[in-house]
Amino acid sequence: MKKVIFMFAVAAMSAQAMSAQTVEGSKTTDNWYIGVNGGVNAKTTHTSVFKNLNPSAGLRIGRWITPVLGFAVEGEAYFNNKPAVSEGTFVKGVNASLLGTTNFSNWFGGYTGAPRTFEVIGVYGFGLGHRFYTASNADNFPKKNYLTSKFGIDFTFNLGAAKAWQIYVEPNITYALNKNADFAGEGAKVKYDVNQSAVGVLVGVNYKFGNSNGTHNFKLAELRDQAEIDGLNAKINELRSTVNAKDGQIAKDQQTISDLQNKLKNQKPQQQVIVKENQNVLQPTVIFQQGKSTIDPAQYASISMIATYMKNHKDANILIKGYASPEGSKELNQKLSEARAEAVKTALVKRYKIAATRLSTQGMGATDKLFDEVDFNRVATFTDTTK
């Protein structure tokens, strides 16, 4: 008995090793099937087999763990062909078995991604049998319950476009391991005795339920060869190096930006001294960002100085001239210079309450003549027209 169990274990591990890493992973609810079968059986050592055939019917529920290995739970009922002269009951006995299943076609031929039309599958395992008989026959059949062991070969045909249906023919032999001993008494031995066995043939049909992969069977995994994997790893490492280099440059640029921001925060606004053509051009200027006509908060200090000047000189009228740096088209720069002058006028009127009639604007377009630094030419200047 121990040798038989050991042989089963070795065969299962060998089949598992040969079938591993070939198919996609499956869920616990995948690769289940259900089936019914029927057939005939007779004692193995009976001299008149065909005169002593007994019909049987059963139900089988199973699951494939891999394309090679699986398990099934099977229940079989055996019927008397001559109940009046044997046990005296129509149902001769029942047997419930836990079976291992091995797909020899996939084991030795490999799984091709779908079941073959014809496959050879081994079934084997242990069970518990129960005999039915009338009280008058109790002396002839002392044991109602006994251990069983079954071996069979399924010659299987997979049918349908999805290979969801199976029809199989199964020759088998079932041993009653301790049939003639008292189940609870002394001397109950578990052994394979051909005189306590029956041979039979089953014909069955199975239906395989749908899986999470969209089929009724296992699906091959998309494996990559080692050269391709090495190439992908090299590409990944190259991309990581590029990303690390860019991260270093970004960090460096961020530090430069941070240093400039800190420098600007600590630096007081300085008014630029323009080259004056005459003495009525005032010193403060309002500097703008490239392409912008909105006033930065720091530039309001210059506008505030002009507002104070106009409040101290009640008769002063101011011409606000807007300028743009040379980048861009002439038309765009003209409009930008006009918008900058108007933005400064609006600030003087709304924020500092300077009468709009005392202010005028003029867009001067693009220039690079006011200051040596190009960025400083994006300005608005102030001219006292009353001088």
C-alpha cells in the first residue's frame, strides 16, 4: 500500500515539473468540469464474465490544476443483473472515490494551447464502497463498508469549436481492499487482491465550464527567450541612467532657480537711470516680463513714486511711454508697448487716484537703445510734459 502511494506521489511531481511554466495562471474557479457516465462491470476472476455483467451509472466532478494533473470526485452506483439470486437488492452497491487524473498526451506531447481532438488520460485513486443486501443474506456478505482503489484509462475525444465537451471510454479495474474482513474487527487487512476486484468499461461525457481567460481550457503563457529578456533589461538600465542624469540636471536647475529667487527677495528694487534727451524725463521706470503687459508687484514702487510726484506738483501732466524689446514681430511689439503704457495709466488712476486727464500714453514699439541690457527695454517711462 505504501509503495502504491509513493508511486503516485513520484508520478505527480514528475508531471508537475514537466508541465510547469507553460500556461497562464488560473483562478480557483477555473478548469472545473462535470460529467455523467454509465457502463458495465464484472468480477475479474469470474469464469462467466458476460453472464455476470452488472450495469453501473455515475457522476464525476473534477478540476485540472495543470494541463497534465488534476483531480476528480466520483460516485458510482452498481446494479444487480440478478437481484433475486444474489444480494437480493436491485442496487448492488455504491462507491465514492477521490481520483487523481493525469493527461498522458500533454505529459509526453506537451500542451499546444488547446486540447487535442483525442487524448489519453489516466485515472487512479481511493474510495469507500458500500454493499447493499437483505437481512437474509447477511451471513454471506458480512461486510457492508470497505475501502476501494480504482485504476482506469480514459480514451477521450474533445468536441466542439471551444473544446468544451468531452466523450470518453474508460476501461478500469476497481479493488475492494478489505472487503472480506470485518470492517471494525481484527485482521482487517488492506491489500490489492485480484480475487477481490472487478473490471469494467464506462462511457461518459464531461462539460468543461468557462474560465476567466475567456476559454474553456488552459491558455499558453507568452514566454520570452533569454536573449530578449537580456535586451529588455539592458534597455531598462539605459533608460534608468538617462532618467538619473535628467534628475540630476533638474535638481541642479531647481537649485539655480531657488538661488535666484532668494537673491531677488533680498534685493531692493532699483530704478534704472535712463539716458535723457532733456530734463523733463523722470527717473523711475516700470519693467515688464517678456511678452507681458501685467505689472509685477515689485514694480509698484516706481508707480508710487510717480503718484507722489504728481500729488506734490499739482500742475504736472505725465506722458507714459511704453516700450518692447526687439524679439517678435513689429506689429506685436507695437501693441505690447501700447498695452504696457495703458496698464501703468490704469494703475495710477485706480490705485493712486490720479486724474486720468493728467495722464496720456504712447506706444513706442520695440527698441534696444534705452538700456544696454535687452531685458531692461521692456519698460514704461514717464515724461513731465509741463516742463
